[in-house]
Amino acid sequence: MATTTDTGADFRTRLQEWLPKLVLSPSLAIMLVFVYGFIAFTIYLSFTDSRMLPSFGWVGWDNYDRLFRVREWNVALTNLAIFASLYIVICTLIGLTLAILLDQKIRGEGVLRPIFLYPMALSFIVTGTAWKWFLDPAIGLENTMHLWGWESFTFNWIKDREMAIYTIVIAAVWQSSGFVMAMFLAGLRGIDNEILKAAQMDGASNFQLYRRIILPQLRPAFLSAFVILSHLAIKSYDLVIALTGGGPGNATALPATFMYSYTFTRNQMGIGAASAVIMLMTIAAIMVPYLYAELREKK
Amino acid sequence: MGFLDIDNVTKSYGAVEVLHKVDIDVQEGEFLVLVGPSGCGKSTLLNMIAGLEGITSGEIRIKDRVMNGVHPSRRNIAMVFQSYALYPNMTVGKNITFGLEMHGTPKPEREKAMKDVAQLLQIEHLLDRKPGQLSGGQRQRVAMGRALVRNPDVFLFDEPLSNLDAKLRVDMRTEIKKLHHRLGTTIVYVTHDQIEAMTLSTRIAVMFNGYVQQLGTPKEIYDTPANLFVATFMGSPAMNVLKVKLEERNGVPHAVMAGADGAERALAMPNAPAAAKAYLGREVMLGIRPEAITDPEGADRNARNIQPLANTVGVTEPAGADTFVTMTLAGKDCVARMRADADVRPGQPFDFAVNMDKAVLFDIETETRIA
Amino acid sequence: MTMMKKLHMSAAVLALSTTAVAAQEVEVLHWWTSGGEAAAVGTLRDTLAAGGVGWLDMPVAGGGGSDAMTVLRARVSAGDAPTAVQMLGFSIQDWAAEGALANLDALAAEQGWADVVPAALQRFSTYEGSWVAAPVNVHSTNWVWANSALMAELGIEQPTSWEEFVAAMEAAEAAGYTALAHGGQAWQDATIFDSMVMGVGGPEFYQASMVDLDPDALGSDTMVEAFQRMETLRGFVDDNFSGRDWNLATAMVINGEALFQIMGDWAKGEFVNAGLTAGNEFQCFRVPGTEGTVTFNSDQFAMFNVTDPVAQEAQAAMASAVMSPEFQVAFNLVKGSVPARTDIPSDQFDACGQMGMAQLAEAAASGGLFGSMAHGHANPPAVQNAMYDVITAHFNGEYDAATAAAELVTAVEIAQ
Amino acid sequence: MAAASTETAIRSSNVTRVFIYLVLLLFALFYLLPFGIMLVNSLKPLSEITGGNMIALPRDWTIAPWLSAWSTAQIGVEPTGLRPYFINSIVMAVPAVVLSTVVGALNGYVLTKWHFRGATIIFGLLLFSCFIPFQIVLIPMARILGLLDIAGTTTGLILVHFVYGIGFTTLYFRNYYAAFPTELVRAAQIDGAGFFQIFWRIMLPSSGPIIAVSFIWQFTNIWNDFLFGASFASGGGAPMTVALNNLVNSSTGVREYNVHFAGAIMAAAPTLLVYIVAGRYFVRGLMAGSVKG
């Protein structure tokens, strides 16, 4: 695309050759230090006896050994599996549904769209309390239903050890599904109308139209949504802290809350770092194949 | 020594050489068309002239100045792109003068140059519009205006007409030709459309697979194609290429082949090239352009060697001015071009007249013309 | 602009941003951000201001101080530690071990801190014999808070034994009230667990299990019984307890929906704010079985190393002000706790406060004063939180009592 | 049928359309609910909240909680309300957003229009940075800020947000510019425009939608950040979220829920405003780039 240097190129050509690399290099340097340097540091810490502050006594795999003996870590991993899969699937479904519905030339789309999107703009420090109230049987939905005369209504998941993780899913879906909707909507708007017309003339029903023609074309949107949602799921922290604080008991602990707790509350930075390394590896396991496929295709 | 010298230029990406020793001298005022199918290297060559791609080996010189490694803006060239590449955020006027501004031309001069060009191209009324508000033809004119205003040594055109509809394309073609006549500038023009190549150029370079297959005037290219590729690529409908046997009969070389009925047909070639002697008794490829096969009345009066050919008519395609007739010859479909009022009927025998002056022979192995 | 000028300018900007701390000023990191207690800290600021020492406020609320501790780590890593930091129990020891804390021995000797601060508190305020922190207060955590009107209605006397306590709660439950107001958060579960361990096993057992972390004690039948008492209490808690904030639980007692709450003395502030008076509308008494002992936590201001003499002076002024009887009274009146100094007259305090001060002095003298596990004064945070995990899992029904005791042994072992 | 004449080629019956509107409205209700709860309760006196139904409308409407949260509520020892922290947040967010957007735009420009060997790998490295959990960077970041002597300053905070924003902004701009015709860049090169002139005169003026996306994304993330704000700002310079947390998360003492909700809405106001004002560019910007991955 750009010029490749000829031997003896003039100053301007050579400058233009170097400028792009020069412009990119600060970003690269920043990343190498602030991302990859820090990751390396964390990996190193996970092999040390660090407790309150980093220290550098080498302990080998001890932290990993302890980590997998801690029952809460297994709970956190199980929770992550439940949470992430439900969160990704439900967000995608709702996002896709809303996008398809909004794409039917809806009057008032301009009003509805920001309503679906706005939760992404709010942090859980802001909305956590409202959600907590809403889900609380004594003052929230259940109570309101009782006041309205539906005495048998129960909705006490947030208090239930088995069900609490699903309330986290609800709140998380509330926050991100609008964003997913926006991505699918963008994808839908990018589809050539002529293809749709052609398919209709071929006698495809609306359902077939979506299943056979439109959804396959949304593949990039599906991929982007998957990547964004999966990394949000793995990083989920505020959400749990604001809603349940990890409770009842440890029923809603996630790896991110586990890591924070061990690193900063319990002064077991070594184990915290070990859990962070596991998290990073999980993220990498999802991201690297995706990046590889995406970028190779583009080349 | 030409005005624009392309001197043994090659281009490689890594280990892959995509242009092989291209050597073209373009004279001042010449209109050179690079033509070929996509992927033949014509655009790469154009970009190398523009300075948008580096040169792996060889030299490109404009007015005897070596251009290797010279920045595109210092080559005194201008380029018209296939997509026009108008800056969407600038008005037409700004688009035209942007290059002058970048080269530090004072504002009054820029204004004057812009007015002149706008007048020349009849786009004065568009100067304050944005490219998004223009039709395809208007954009094309603006893109040319942007090139013209720079008054460059060489104009580069990269498939400038391929985004226009058929009628507009023909109009703009004429328009470009007129401009070239009027301004007498040197032009290098890339296209995959052989009609554009034929109509516009003073010389054509036919390219394929990174090689220049033939360089010559339109007539040379058309009448004496260097090889089978050039022969079939140039001209529409394409040249008929038939596998025939070359035999000497009565001291004259004849091209011998089977007719629609499987019986033998022989076309005498008294003025076959001398080299054809070596091929006697062997199979060769015979190239005959459709317009060289006619009804007897429609045959070229000046031709020295019209051979009769009795054959069965396959399909007829009236095209208004002409009628195309397909028949089977040497086991292949062979197209003849007749006057519109020629009396041919599908399935009926017909006596064709073949102008063997225009026939060419190709070696089966090397595919080069036997000359 | 010339290069020199630019350099000059940026140097000036730098100077501006750093001199702010170098003056007679203390930067204080704390999590007392709500109305009453923030106002109480305000009195400290005013005291210092009167002496010409500025106050740079650095409040970080949340997680019972854990967010503040995170921030502190970032600040220390940046080489930019605050002058003074509100801190609890073992954190002080950990920071002192890192060599991050200042030595206050000169000031302590001059003002005779060692004579007026109970030894159990000094265990946290000093490190290897040197003073590193100034204690502000003592919270005792083994209190029961009761609604007087409800007690009268149900005809309940103040229970003096575990059996009476259970009987009283049964009565409340039978009458349709919530017997025990409780919030299902790990630290609240642990707070009542402290009292159960103390109540079942007594001071020696508490010392052996919670402080010395003796595996035999942790897995003993006594511990199983303590867990069984937790199950009993769980039976008296309403269904909606999970995740409830402690002050909402207190509100249940205030509103007469619930009879008792087991909570530290900060709960008193809620009653007082609701216009109730100690001894009249509400009662306070030690968790039955723990009479004569006090489990406590103590807020202290740990002083970080500063090198600048001016800053050292400001820091000393701050430590001195914290230890002044005036501040100790003013602050603790608001906070509901009792002064860290035992030489302060109790006449300004209400009934519960006076009782608390007397019992604290008594327990300090008799060796019945113990750091609260739930509040980080019995063992280091790693162990404390490992215990939380087990206690809260058991309280929420994941383990039975015997399994919980066994899990406690394992969890403590991993955390050490 | 109305739908037939519209641009979308999908047709649906009237019954279906009623159903569609119903579903959309239900979802709108679901999305608005938490905010509605906050708004309603921020306009009630405290006694109504602790004793009543949280979804009910106020019996006594009051704006006192709002006034209190804005200017008199206790944040730490100072009864300043959220007002001063609001300004801190602006001073922090605006430069960080602008810087990361400009750098992201430049990176995207280089990666798409000046492709060179290794550029794809560099892009992959930048992209992966989006996924680093922020908790792990806290301690080493603090160390570096200390070394640079900008710990506890707004400058330091801006740097942190800038650093962890580059990945996202680069991603957005790269995908957007990948669809931007390269011929324009070539034309400008022949016209004599240099690297930066092409960027300023040709690329940037056509980047409206993606600038909006980058701005919305960055502003929301930076404005809502708590962890970095709490860790790397000193007391008086703390951003809004830290102050809000101090207001809401007080450990002991009476909880004024109405004031908390009023404060929470105030803290959310700028991001909400950004979404409402620039939101319509959001889908357009996503369409232009990000979704293409």
C-alpha cells in the first residue's frame, strides 16, 4: 500500500517512510510497559511470597497449589462458567431481537434506541443500589407485587444461594444488551436491501429471510459481540460488589472479585496474582485465536 | 530516449516477482494505454510511475530525471483514479486547488487556474458543491480537473471510466481524446477495456502475467498480434482461433480443417509469412478476425486473397449494423461478421468469403505469431 | 516560547503541586465519610487548624476500609504515602513490618500513652516496642441491642444466659416478631460468631482458636457447639436477611419489628439518631455468655514515615491531638464507641457508653479484653477472611456444624 | 401496507407490528426501571423511603435531597456536596478522552494507510491491551506514577486513562479507516500532501461518526471509573465517582438514600447527556467500522 523504500530515495520519501512508524512507536512503547510489562510483573509475582506489598521471595508453584485448594476459587470458576455463558447467550439473544424489531421501520426509534443504550453509560456504583432494592424481596419487586394484591408472588433469588448468580446475570444483561443491540443494528443497516428483495421474490418467508439470509451476514457482528461480552464477563467486578458483595455466603463470587479480595483485602498478593494469571490466560485463550483469524484474513 | 522512460523495471513482493523487465519509452505528447486483464500488473506499473509503489530494479525517468525514490508530489505528475478519489470533505473548488495549495502556489494564482480548468471542463457551476452531491460524470470531470490544474508533465489515468454507465463512458472517452488533442499532454492510461485502449491510444502496451506482451500502435496490435493472448484479448468479438493443419497444395500453403459436416475445407494462404514454410505438415493455430469472414458481396474490395468457404450456418445474431453468424469450423464455434442485410439463415448452407490477408498463424507450442 | 521559558514554567508547576504537602499540613486517609462520624473527624481537623496545621482530606469509603487499604497500597507504591491513615488491627502491624510507619516513641513517652492505653490495644499500636499509631477509640462488638417496648410487651427480662436468650427469642417469634435482626454479610455473620465462640468456650478457648489459631481448638467439639449456636441464631433470623446492611437491621429493632440485634456499639448511633435514649427506649447488654469479657476493635491513626521536619512536626501535632482527652471524648460521643484512653471521666456518655467504659476497664484489668476476629483484631486479614468464608458458608446452610469446624481448620491452614 | 413502501424490504402484517411495538415497549420499561426507581426515590423525604414502597410516587415531593447532594452533603470531613468533584472529573476526563482519541486516530491511520511489515502484529498487541483486568495494574502503575513524580495528581490520572484507552480507540479508528478509500490517500500524496497534512485535511474531516464512537466510549469509561480514580487521585482532586462512593458507601451512620440517589443521578448526568446527544452517531459509527471486527 505505502511506498517501499528505493535505494537512494529522496529525503521526503524516506521521511514519509519513517513517520508512520515514528507515530506508532509511542503507543507501542506504552503498551509494552503498561500492559505487557505489568502482565510479566504479575506472572512473576504469582511465583513469589508477596503478601501485602510485592516481595520477591521465590516460592515456585506454591501459590497455584494453594489457589486450587481454596474452595472459594472453585466456586468462583463455576460461577464464571454459569454467569458468562448465560450472560453472553441472553445478551446476544435480546440484543439481536431488539435490533431486528427496531429495524422494522419503527416509529419512535429515535426515542427507544437511547433508552436501550443508556445503561451502558452508567456505572454500577450508580445503579447498584437501585438494582439491589429492586431485587430485594422486602422492598422491591416482590413487595410491590404483594402490595398490588398478588400475595403469592415470590422473587427472592438474590437471597437464595442457588439463584443469586442469576440476579447478577439479570443486572449484567440489563447493562450490556443495549450495546449489543447497537452492534447488531449497525450490522443490519449495513446489509444490502437488494439481496433481501431478491430473496423475497424467491418466496422466502420473513423467518426464512432472517435465518437464511440475514443472520449469516451478521457474522462479524456476532464475533464482535462475543469478544466484547466475554471480556466483560471475565472482568465483571463492580456488578457483583454492588449487588451481592459476593453473597449470600460466597455464592456469587467471581474470579475478579476473588482476585481483588486476595490481593488487597486478605494480603495474599501471591495467590491473587496467581488467580490473575489464570484469568489472563483464559482471556488469551479466547482472544488470541480470534485475533489471529481476524488479522490474518485482513492481511 | 523518450519523455517518460520505463527502463527494465521489475517489481517484486518478497520473493515473488510481479512485473518482469518492463521496458517502454513514451514520447512527449503520446497517449500510452496499458491494457490487460486484472492482475496483469498494469496498475502496479502505473503506481510505480506515480511513485506510489517502489521500484525493485530498473529505472523510471521523466524528462531524463531519474524518478526512483522521488516522492510522488515531486514527480510533476497528476493522476486520475478509478474511484475519482475526490476528498469528500472539500468542495469541488477546494478539491481542484488542493494540490496547488500543497505546492505553495499563492491563492490568486490558484483561483485563476481553477477558473480556467473549470471552464475547460464546463464545471464552473459545480465549484461550491461537495463531491457527494455530484453525479458520476461530474465527479469524473472534477477528478480530471484536479489533474489538469497542476499542469503536469505526465498524466496518469487509472481505469477512470470503469465506474460510469455505458453511454457516459463513451462520451467521456471522446472528451478525454479531445482534451489530449487540445492540450497535447503525455498520458499513461490504464484500462482493462480493449475498446478504450484502441480508441484512445497512440500506442498500446498489452500486459499479461507481469509481462508486456506487445507494445505497438493500435493497428499493429490489432492486425499483427504478437501472440495468441494479444490476439484474443484485443478485439470484440474475439478473434477466431482454429487449430488447422498447414499443407502445401499446388506450391501454396493451405490451412486445412474440418467444416460443420466433418468434410475437409482448405483455405489457401499464398502470402503466408516465410516462416510458415517450417510448419508445413504440422498443426498450427489459425487466427481470423470475425470481420474477415463475410458474405461474398460484403468482402473487402481491396483484399488480394479472398477464399470461398462453404459451410453450414449455426446461429445468427442480428446486432443492428452487423449480423454475427456462428458456424462450426475445425470443431469449434467460429464467428463471422456480415452486413445486416446478408441473407443467412440458421441451418442453411452458405458460401462465406474469408479475407486471408488478415489471417495470422500461431505456433501451437509457444503461442507466438509465426512471422 | 523559548525552551528555557518552557522549562521554567513546568518547574514552577511541579513546585506548586508538591509544596502543598510540604507545608504544615497532614494528609489523612480514612473511611469516615458519613454525616456523624465525618463531623467527628471534623473536630480533629478544627483542633489542628487552631494549631496552624492544615488538613488534606482523603476519604475512601467502602468495604469497611478495604478500598481505603487498596488505595493506601497504591499510594505507598508510588512513594507518596499519606501522613496518617485510619487503620485497623493487624494492618498496622503489617505496615510497620514493611518499615513504612513512623516512630512516635518520643511523643508517647512525653504524654505517657503507655499508662492510659490498655495493653490489648497497645498490642496493635506498637510494633516491636515502638509506638507507630495513635488509637482513637475502642469499639466493643459483643453487644446485644434490644427494643425496650417489645421486651415489655413480651414480658422479657434482660437474659443472663444463653438459654434465657434463646427463650426470649422464642417468645418474640411466637408473638410474630422477628427475633433477631441480622444482615447476611460476611462480617456481620462473623461478628456474632465471635460472641458464640467466646460464649461457648470462654476466654482461653477464644485465645487458642481465634488468636493462636491452634488447629486442635479450631476443630474441637467446642467449636462445633459454637457453630451449632450459629444455627440456632439462624433460626431466629427472618428469611430476607441476606445482604442486608447492618443499619437496616438496626432499624428493624428501632421500628419494633425485631427484638434483638447483635452488633458493635456503632449501632447506638442509629438509635440516638432516631431520637431514642439508651436505657429507656432501647437496651444494651453483653451477649449472654460473654459477660465479663469484651471483644473489641479499635480505630487507630497509623502514622507514615515522613522525612521533611515540617511535616514531622505536623504529624506529631496530629498524633497529639488524636490522643488528647478532648478529642477522644468528642469523637466517641458521636461514634458510639468508648475512648481508647481509660483515664477519661465517663459522665458525658449515656448509659450504654458508661457501661461500656466501665466494662472495658474491668476487662482490661482482668485479662478479658480480646481483639475481635470479625474486625481484624485477632488474626491477620488472610486468616480472618478465610474464617469469614467458612462462617458465612455455614450460616447460609452450606455446611453442618461438624463440617464447618473441619473446614475452618483447613481454611486457616491454607491461609497461613 | 405501510411497510411495503419503506426502505426495508421486510414486510409484516399489522398484527405483527402491534406485537413488535408491545415487545419494544416492554423492554423499554425494563431498561428504564432502575433509573426510574432512582429518580422517584430521590424526590422523596427519607422517612417515606425507609417506611414505604420504593416504586410508589412521592407523597411529599421535595428537591432537598438534590440540593444536599450537590452542595451540602458530607464527603469526608467537608460538607461540600458533589460540586467540586464534578469539576475534578471534567478536568480529568476531557484531556484523557481527547488525547486517547487523537492517538487512536493516528494509530488507526498508520495501521491502515501506511501498512508496513509487522503492523498487524503491533495492532494485535494494542488490541489485547483492551482485555487486561485493571486490578492487576494497580500496584505497578502506582510505582511508575511515583517514579514520574505525578502520583496523586490529575496529570497522573489522565495518563492512566490515556494509556488504557489507546487500545480501544485504535481498534475503532483502524476498523473505520480500513473502509476508507486508500485512493484518497494516494491522490493526496500526488497532490503533495505530507503524512500529517493527509491526516488533518483528508482523514480527520471525514471521521465524524467514529470520533463520536470513540468519544462516547472513552468518556463513559473514564467518567465512570472508580478504581483508578480512588487509587491515583489525592483527596481534593478525586473524581466524581470516588466522591459519590464516599457519599453512598459510608461504613457506619445513617444512610440518606434519597440523597444517595440524587447524587447518583448527578454523577450519571454527563454520560447520559453524551449518550442522548451523540448517541445517534453511535450506531452510525459502529456501522462504519467496529462491527466489521
